[in-house]
Amino acid sequence: MDIPEVIRAIQKELGVSVDGYAGLETWQAIYNRIIPDAQPPAATSDRVDDRSEKVIATLLPEVQPYARALVTKAGVDGITIKVISGLRTYDEQNDLYAQGRTKPGKIVTNARGGFSNHNFGIAFDVGVFEGSQYLDESPKYKAVGVLGMDLGLEWGGNWKTIQDEPHFQLRPKWAGDLSERDMLAELRSRKELGKGAYA
């Protein structure tokens, strides 16, 4: 039995999409099976660095302890990270989307306003730093990804199409096995109705 066969067998047992690829859905299902009643990190008043705190304050209250826990956990493992992006308005998202298309710069997102989890306060991006220097690319992002998944966050480094290693998000429980597209459609609807992302 080869590895894709093993992964397919596990996926079948877990009741997730069977494709032989150990992606986000599979890892989340494994985590949920092993730790079915996982609790969020304990709410803490312990602040992290000022730059991160400014961004963390833009996130929904349910996400904030996860962001702080990730910064702290990475620090314990000798990796300095800061939360560098959080909530974005639809206009801010559209402005980022235009970059590399109708505005100068390189393409940094494929999501228009309303089509990014950042637009709903449930996602954040981190940056790895060495001293005061921001590292755009580093193998340390993969290590931070493992730490984030250990906390129960979804990690953009596991995405099948575009990998986004600095990206983390806290999937609402109601989203269950919904595709990312369907979850975003529901988040847009909830926002229009004034209903919370985690309600």
C-alpha cells in the first residue's frame, strides 16, 4: 500500500473528500478526531508586541486569543513572529487585489472584497522576523504553520491552489465541511444581516 492509498483510506474513515492528498480538510478532520472537544487557547490578558496587538485588536474576539497564543508559542520555539495583517474592509481588499493588475507592484492576493476571510475578522497574517528584519520567505513559516494547526487554526500553507504560508484563520464550527467558497458566501450573508461570524 503506497502513501496516497493510506491517505485515501484515512479520508474514507474520517468521512472527508477522498483524493489521496493530505490537505487542510484531512488534517482538520484528524485533529478533530484526536481532540474532539478542543478548546480555544485560554483567554489571556498577556499582551504580545505592540505591532501585533494593534492588528490583533482588529480581529473578532474569538480569534484574538489564538493570534496571541501563536505569537507566544512561536517565541517559545525561538521564532519571532508578529501579526502584520488582520481585518480588511472590502475596499482595502479590492485595493490589494488591484496591486499587480491595475496598480503597480506584484500580485499579493487573488481575493476581491468579500472573498477573503480577512474581510470578516477571522483571519490574520504573520511575518517572521530576525531582529528587526522582516523575512518575506523563510522555512520558519512552515514551522509556524505546524504550531498554528496545533492550536486549531487553518493554515494557508496547506491550500491546494495558492499556498499562503503567513496566513491563519479560525474556521467557524457551523462551516463544518463547507467548501471555502460556500463558507465565504455564508460569511457575506451573515455580515449583510448583522449576524456574527461565529454565531
